[in-house]
Amino acid sequence: MMAEMKKMHEHLEGLQREMTQELQKQLTALRDHAKAMDGISDERQLLTEMKKHQQMTDDLLGTMIEQHEKVHARMKAHHEQMQSRMGKKPQQSSRNQRGTRRTMKENKPSQGHEWI
């Protein structure tokens, strides 16, 4: 089991490195583009390049969100897998079916118990 955990850990580290390299590549391109924009004096060309720069920024942020979601999903799957191997049931979170935190009213104990 330890060998399998080590293999999984190495795999996840490799994926993390790939994701970091992709983000670094996009960020470098964005910074290079910003430097190139500094030399533009024509307003039309500058507007065109600003639109391109905005799209590059949107792409970078989209990649970050996508990677965050992938990591979160992998961690959740790994956690559930480890719990099942240990014979435990996955814990229920304090999130409702929509994926948001419950309100105080929803968490409030029933049967007349008061919050302390």
C-alpha cells in the first residue's frame, strides 16, 4: 500500500509541475505582450493590442480556475479512495445539495435544543 501511495504522490507531483509550467508559460507571454504594448503610440493599434491582452489575461485566469478544479477533484477522489480502503464511510460535509454552506437555521438542532 505504501508503494502505491508513493506512486500516486509522484504522479500528482508530476501533474502539479505540468500545471505550473503551463501557467508560467502563459504568464511569461502576458508579460512579454505588456512590454511590447509599451512601445505602441498608434491608438488603434494600442486598442487592438489591449483587447488581445485582455483575452490573454482571461485565458490565464481560466487556466488557473480549471487547474484548481482538477486538483480539488483529484484530492476529493483520493480522499474517498483512502477512506474506503480503511473501511470508513466518506464523511458528509456541512454543505447542502447545491454545494453551498448551510445557514444557521439549516444547521440548528431540532427537538427544542438551543445553541449554546
